[in-house]
Amino acid sequence: MAEHKRENRRLWNEWSEDFQALWNANTAEGELPPAPSPFDPDAPGTPQPDILASVDDKEYVELGCGGGQGTVGTADLGAETAVGIDFSGEQLRHARQLRDFYGVDAQFVSGDVTSLPFGDDRFDIASSEAAFQMVEHLDQALGEAHRVLRDGGVFVLSVPHPLYENLDNETRTLEGSYFDADSREITVDEDYESTLFVFDRTVADLHNALVDAGFEVRRLIEHQRHEVEEDDPAESDLPEILWDVPQSVRFWAVSS
């Protein structure tokens, strides 16, 4: 296993408890933790009925599922099968706990998105949210996503927008080059032993990698963070520059 992958897995195992606590921080007492699905009508860039009318009776896999929010949310929407895969055992522990909270039928397995433990043509739909930017060999991960999807299967890929990731909020400038595809190291917390390695691809590189893997890109959506969409900059403590840039880029692609 490559060093950056070992480091990322170690960080997520260490960070998972605190990260999931942040994710659930606004959950009122007695309410279920959030489990947003990329196919929910309220998700960024959805619905896309001309691409996917419904997840009902579909077989679904979440690639790099983390705490399982997308898997559980999609199962709750009516998917026939919902499977999440991640390389962090601690993240998967939280995913199984979330599944039990919701009482849905979902399976979570340990594995690598560049070498999926599933047969060919296994699923109807797949998604990945904020995970593929941590994958060094993007072509392998997308090739595996294409392999496990049936012909005409839908893949929703979302990653942090490279402009957003390189933005210096105070100076309103880029900290690095938009075109720099080398790995970038992030210190999540000084108290953690490990750091996070990410790869900031351009939007064009992501689009072309999907096409090269055998996907037809049907939609490309750049969207702002939820707090920005809902609030006025004059009434928020967030840096005003965030109203001028997208937070994420999302691709709706079809396997062909």
C-alpha cells in the first residue's frame, strides 16, 4: 500500500470519532443523525429525472462511504440493495451504527476503491462524495466504478472544488496553482499523528478521466456550501469570498 494511502487510513481511523461528532453536532436530542443521499431531492444538483427517475428497487454502492451517510440515506429512499465500502475500520463502525439507528438494510465492507471486491455489472447506481480527491490513481478508481456498474448505470461523483480547496479566505487569492496535480498535505489537527494527503484535479481533468473510463457525463454541477446558499454574507461570520466560489463539483455520469 502506498505511503499516502496508509497515512490517510490511519488519519481517518484516528479522526473518525471527532469527525462524526462534528457531523452530528446539530442533531436535536431524540432525532436521527443526518443521512443525506446524493439522490435526495434536496441534494445539490438534484433531482435529475432524465438521468435517474428513482432509486426504488435499484442496487446501489457508495464508494468511499466514510460514516455511511450516503449509503443509509439511499437505502432509506428505497434502494433494493445498499452497499458502502471504505478503507477505514473506524468509519465503517460509525456507518454500521448509523444503519442500525435508521433500521435500514445496508451492508458495509472494508476495501479499496481502486480494487473493489465486487463482480462485474453488479450495481445499477453508484456514488462517491468527497472521497476520490484522496485517491492517487484516479483512473483505477473510475475504471473500477465503471466495471461494477451495469450498462446504463448511473454514477454521481462529487469532490471538493479545486478552487475552493486552494483559496486563502483572508487574501482572496489562491494558495497554489489550479493546475498543480501533485499531492497536497493537510494537517487536520495538530493533536493527530497523521496528516491527510489529497490530489486537486482540475474540473477538466475530472471530466476527461470519467470519459476515458467509459462514462458519458450528462451533467456537471458546481455548487456552494449550504450555509452560503441559505444566508446573506452581511449576516454571516463566514468569509465573504465563499459567496463567490463553488464548494464542490458534481458529475452525473452514465456507464456506456
